[in-house]
Amino acid sequence: MGFSELGLSPEVLQAVSDAGYTNPTPIQEQAIPHVKGGRDVLGCAQTGTGKTASFVLPMIDMLAAGRARVRMPRSLILEPTRELATQVAASFEIYGKHHRLTTALLIGGESFVDQERKLDRGVDVLIATPGRLLDLYGRGKILLSDTHILVIDEADRMLDMGFIPDVERIVGLLPETRQTLFFSATMPAEIRKLADAFLRDPVEIAVAPPASPSATPGWPQASCRAARSGWPTEAPTARRRPTRNGCARSFSRTASRA
Ligand code: AMP
């Protein structure tokens, strides 16, 4: 399947082509049509699979119409680290270059003044680490009542870093009628529980990691179909046995819905 079959706008397709991508990765192929269709998505995919574009590309099109109001971001992407948040912001620059979306990056270690100024102008996409977001919320600089698209990225790292209480608080500040996209490299029980609490009837997608399968035995392969050259496809059958925290076991009960 090519990018042109995923329902993306000509402008986004142009940006993708400018980036030099010829084919969608498995997570992009499987997630993009559902994200565009407004469904919640539970994605078991790690960094390196192309998962960032799997939510950034459709979000650009979905947010293209409409305007952000002062201090009321239209979408929110939560990242566990400053580095990941910065990379996602860079992706909006690259893929959104033919659009006029406004983004703001709220991460620790940067000036509050600049971040507040951006919020005051209105942002379409807010990319934040949980702590800094709550800081600004506590100062009355931000309202999340108009935030109808939420991405929780790298959920298992959020758990490792002790951010889950912050994430739960933030999700409680968003409208109930929202679209939620939830990504995690692994799916231990605690993460699965959170996903169940945050998502509504999600499409579940699990893809293989980008490294060679032999380096990471136990990764889920079931949903991994077409791939660009060099991208992992099917692993040997013997490797399909999931690890304790892998996605395959967690998803097996709903695999047919993915
Ligand atoms: P991510 O998993 O989102 O961190 O992406 C990993 C890397 O894959 C990034 O450097 C992207 O620029 C690159 N990438 C994303 N989508 C594609 C694609 N369809 N074809 C080739 N490279 C891609």
C-alpha cells in the first residue's frame, strides 16, 4: 500500500514525498486510516517504527480546518522526555510545512515566558512533558477544555519515570468526547489498565520493532504486514511467542479487531 491510499491530503503527501519516504511503515499503514476516521487507537510500537508520523500526518489534516483559541490548544501530545517532545515538534515542522498550524513545545528547562506567549496566541498542537504542562495549568496559563485530540506516547516510559499520576490528572482535565491515541513499546498489565481507562473502543495495532527480529525475540509479528525494503516483516514462527510484557499476549484477545 502506498501513502496515497491512506486518505491524506495532497499537501501532506507532498511533505512526505519531500521527506524522501516512498512507502508507509506498517504502523503508518494500519493506523493512519483509523486516526483520520476518528477512532481511538492503541498502538504497540516502539521508536524507530515510524509511529510518530502515524499520528502526526493525520493530525495535520484533521486540524487544518478550524482555529485555536487563546490558551485553549486543540490537540495535546504527551511525551515522557524533552528529547522526544522536541522530535515530535520537529516532525510537525517537516510534515506540516504546507499548512499553517501553530505548535507549542512545553518542556522543562525552557523559559516559561516564551511558552506562555505562544499559548496566549492560541495553538493547534501542544506538545508537552507532563510536569511542565501541569505547572502551566496550575498558573492558569492553559485550558484543556477544547482539546479534542490526545496522544499519549511512550506510555511504558511514562510509567517507568513515575509520570502516570500526572498523566491521569491531565486526562481528567480534557473533554470526555475526544479522540485518544495511545502508544507504548510494551503492554504490561498497568499500561493495559490505563489504556482501558483512557480509550473508547480502540483499534488495536501491534507492529514489530525496527531492529532485526533475532535481536529482540518475542516481539509481536501478527499484525505486521507489508513493509518498505529493510523494514521488518514476518519473523520466524519460533519467535512469535510473546514475552511476558509483549504486545502479542496482551492483544491476543482482541487481535481480530486490529
Ligand atoms: P519514529 O519511529 O517515529 O521515531 O521514526 C523513526 C524514523 O523513521 C524517523 O527518522 C523517521 O524520519 C523515519 N520514517 C518515518 N516514516 C518513514 C517512512 N514511511 N519511510 C522511511 N522512513 C520513515
